[in-house]
Amino acid sequence: MKKHVRVAAALLFDNGKVFATKRGNSPYPYVAHKYEFPGGKIEEGERGEDAVKRELKEELDMDVTVGGLYASETFEYPDFIITLFVYECTMQSDFVLKEHEGYAWFSPADLKEEDWAPADADILAGIKRLFGGIDE
């Protein structure tokens, strides 16, 4: 049976653009060097809202205000299953990359699924639909 991990991540907007962090090397090639919503694993007994706040502080030295749950998605990778909870967040401080190889601010129209970790990519269509970027 595959391991099932629960992850809390942040949907951060500024000036109409979405913030994404880019993973570095990984033992899982399907997520290596891909963009993702910043965040991390939810610890046993931890609320998703608390996890996203803790993870952004640990990985980016970023303070955020956590709003509502934007989306959740369960995705099966070859080696594990992930349930991703994406919370609408507001940046309250600047950030420093500690664990990622890069970051970017994307306009909704520039979100390309092939550039993102597959579990995160499933959420992009909804962002494009709500915030622009899908050609009619």
C-alpha cells in the first residue's frame, strides 16, 4: 500500500500574479524542478491552516495570514498518494529561498500545467477560470 501524505500549501496573489516555488532535485523525478504552491506536510494532529503557516516560515522565512481553503485535491503518484489542501493566504513579510531552487510570479494566463508538479497542476485550471487566462 502506498504512503498517503497530507500537504498544506499557500495560494498567494500579488498584483494579479500567483506565487510559485520551484523544487530542486528530488528522488521522485516527476516533481523535480517543477513549480508548486509553497507549503509542506501536515503533521499528525495539526490543522492545515497551522501547517501552511509553519511550513512557509520554515522554508521561506515568510509570515502569512491564512484565509479560507481554496481547493483540495488527491493525486496518486507512482510512489505515494498526496492530498493537497490549498489555502488562500496573504504575505505579511518578504521571503528568503531556503529549500527551493527558484520562484516565480505567474499571471493566470501564463500557468502551464507541464511546468508544475502534477498534484499542483490539477488546481491551475480553476485559477485560470476564476482569475483569467482561459481563452474563450
